[in-house]
Amino acid sequence: MNKSLLASFAGAAALLASAPLASGQISSSNRTLVGTNVVSSSSAASTTIGGLTFTNEGLVGVGRIAAGTTDAWGETLGSVSGLQVTGWTNNGGGAYSGTFNILPDRGYNGATFSNYAARIQSVDFTFTPYTGSATSGVAQNQFALTYNPTNSIKFTYDSDPGVGVSLRTTTGLVPDSTTTVAGASVPYVTVSNGAGTNTTTGTTSTINKFSVDAEALVLKPDGSGWIGDEYGANVYHFNSAKVIDGVLGKPAATVPTLSGSANYSSEVTPTTGRRGNQGMEGLSLSPDGTKLVGLMQSALVQDSGSGNQGRFNTRLMVWDVGSNNAPAAVAAEYVLQLPVGNDTGAGAANKTFAQSEIIVLDATHILVLARDSNGKGINSSATTTYDVSPVYKSILLVDLANATNIAGTGFDATAGDITPSGSTLSPTITAVTWTEAVNLLNTFQLGKFDLNVNSGKNADANSLSEKWEGLSLVPTGVANEYFLFVANDNDFISGATIMNGFNDTLNSPIDVVTANGLPVANDTMFLAYRVTIASAIPEPASSAALAGLALLGLAAVRRRNVR
């Protein structure tokens, strides 16, 4: 289990034969999906880019946590916006164990938003992958999942620096102001009535809390790490006690600005900077622990063309954290052009398939989870497109090797625009390249476990949910082979959702299923794919895309995913 990825590459075994590309598969060179990406294939699927070959050998496990489960604080158990595995152990006999460290987002948002503190939920698990040949009817019991309230913990911050340590929890309410944390400006809620506009009319409550919409998690072996935030498009460092003690510097171009000032509300459209609910969604630490990589969910306002389909030029940022947990500026920055298509499965492109999580593999390769917004959990109505089945949920294999580093250029200044003409990328910038590595919409693989791709009012308990936002990669113990865990964000959709009230006491349960016209609750689900990764190793001097990052070994990958 200690063999490094570098060493296993050097002795790479032969991969399974490559399967032909599915008809709907797209790459960065033909970025627009025509029709749907739903396929049905029992074959292993291989793809190669930048000298690295990734093979998806298929779905080998499914697990779930009931949507109505409550957590250590009596609130509905937050689902997966960020995922980290610790304690990964090969128990022998084909069985494994570990802990899922789950990062929920800002809490349930219906007619109002939630006073929900950012936290890490701890779920211990055992995992026994399915190795049989059945094509349907396989029980979804490969994971045995046990919530661990003792090891679950809320993030805190010093709310009164310079006057001793005064630790407070954060909130998920929509910010209406700013405050200072660790010397940097961050989103803040002074008063709230729960509405996105935070109007001061009607019944309001004094909140006075740092507002965090947590979307991405990196957890180091000592318990410290970083979280990505949607509201501020920020990255925050936290210490081993989960106290937020650092704010990483970011390009001025990413700051959401309205009327000349920073405005961190997710419910208004800024003039420039990150768009609402499209902030720092993906975060991963390089296997050697020296580079932190973050990816915006979709394009900044000024980097976009018209329509949702014009949001595809998103920014990938790299911080050097080898000697500083909260550097003042990015060390490198690249452009990733996300896939686009039509979310009904027919017609001209009308959506950008935004990304939800990333994993750094080596000096130039990253996995990126890109998806549509169709699936279980979408409001049900026969008069809308919400009942259309998913058309695109894929994990991309990204290569940075030949991309342009725009860090520190004019593109990073306030209102800096990488697309001076609509959504056409500046001719001075070469974007990263990518290809599809895992297609979640393979009905043969899903069908083994009786899963389906129904949506809206047609969804059932076994339908894929709308939002898949968690990724983690762990070794199987066989050279070049890994389990890739993928998990969903269920948006707290249960028949009795419980959230913290403004006075920090629990509100009465809400039947979110009925309130949103949904047919079923939305369980937290985990999918496990067996994958192989092999590469012809280039010389370190030729792989500088991550600003000097050396080629990475699995021993280091485990530092990100396993402790």
C-alpha cells in the first residue's frame, strides 16, 4: 500500500484494451455536446492525454445514507460538497475500511436560507467491492456507513482579533456586508430575515457572523487544511482544531464587484468577478503537499458570453503552500474551457456543464467533475424541463502541460477579461486540454445496481441525483489500480429537514420533499469505480505546469486522501 504512483508507473502492467469512444463523448477540442452523453457499455473505457492513460474498469460499489439522518447537533446530516478519505486501510480478503470526511455546503435553502455553520461530518465505513458478473439486481451494500458524531466538528474563527481569542461558528446565511478574518476581507452577515436580499424590513435578526458556503475540502494528516468558499470565491486555511486562521490571496478579477465595491451576496449579479453560486468549487492539494489547486465552478462574469452556455471559460488557480499556508497571491493560473450542451438533450447549446470537484494526479494532470443540473432533487413539474433525464455527468482528465500561465498579468486585475470578444478566449491564451475519463451516465454500469437516470417527477429512490460534488481517489493495493469514490450533494432534501434557527436553536422539521413537489427524498449516495492510471514519465524539467511541482507519487497522493 506504500508503493508510489511514480514507482508503479515505472513498472506499469498492461492496461485493458481501449474501448471506442461513445457517440456523445466530447473533448476540449469539440467542447459542445450534441444530444446526450447517456451510454450503455459493459466494456472498460480508456483514454490517454499528455502521456497519461486512465482506464475506467466499471462501477463496483454503491452505498447510501438516508436523507433523514441527523447529525451531532440535531440538524439534518449535511451531504457531500467536499469529500476526503482518511484512515484508508486494506483489511485483506477484498475488504477495506476508512473514514469519509464530508463537507456540507450552506444548509437547506428553500424560501429562506439557513443559519447553518460550516462543518466536517465524519462517517466511518467499510467497503467490499462487487466483483461478480451480474448485470442487474446487485444489492447496494458494498459500503457499510456509520456516522461518527464524536469526530464531526464545526469550523470556528476569531470574531474579535486583538482582544483575546473569541471563537464563533460561521453561518450559511447570505452575506450583506464584510468583515476581517486573519487580516483579509471576507463575507459577513450583520442582520438577516433569511431572504436572499437580507432586507431590513419585516422581521430581522442580528446575526454578526462570518458567512461561509463551503464547497471544497482538503484535509492534511495533522487535521489542518483548506476549504473552498462559494460566497467569496475564497480559499480559507484552518488549523488542526478547525479554526479558520488564513485567507489565501486571489486575483482581483475574481472579486464579485457591484457599484464599485465588493458584494458577496450570491443573490445579486455582480458587474465583474465570480457570479452567484459559482465560486471556489474545486480544491485539491498536490501529492507532494506543496501546491494547492483551486477551480472556479464556471466563468467569471466578465469572462462570459451571452446565456448560460457562455460561462465555459473558467479559471484554475495554483498556490504555493510549501512554506506558507495562506500565500498572498497565486503562483500560477490557467483557463479551462468547460463542456456545453443542451440540458433537454436536443437543440442548440443552452448550458455550461459546470464543474463540482477536482483531484490533482501529478504535475500536469487533474481530474475534474463536470455535470448538468438534471436528476433527482429537481422540482417536479410536467410543464418544465426538470423532468428531463440527465444528459452530462462526467469526470474529465485534464492536461495542463501546454496551457498559458496568466498569473500576474492584466487578466488578473479588477475586471480583467480573458474573453475580450463575447466568450471567445483571448488569442494570447492557450487553454488546458481534456478528455472524458469516467461517464457517470452509463446505464449498463448503473443498471447492475438497479440505478437509473430518471429525473423530476419521474425520479425514484434509485435515480441519480442532480448534484455530484465529491471525489476521492484511494489505492486498491494492486499496482496502478485505484478506487475512485464519487458522492452527491443531496441539498438536505428529506421528509423532515431540521436546520438551526436564527437564535441558534433548532427549527421545526420541514417536509422538503412535499414542499418542492418531489416524489422521493434525496439520499446521500456514494459510487465506487475501479480505475487504473499509468503514464510514461516525462523528465521533471519538462513538467512545470504547476509552477515547479515535481512529479508526484501515490505515497504523496495518500497524504491528500489518506492519513
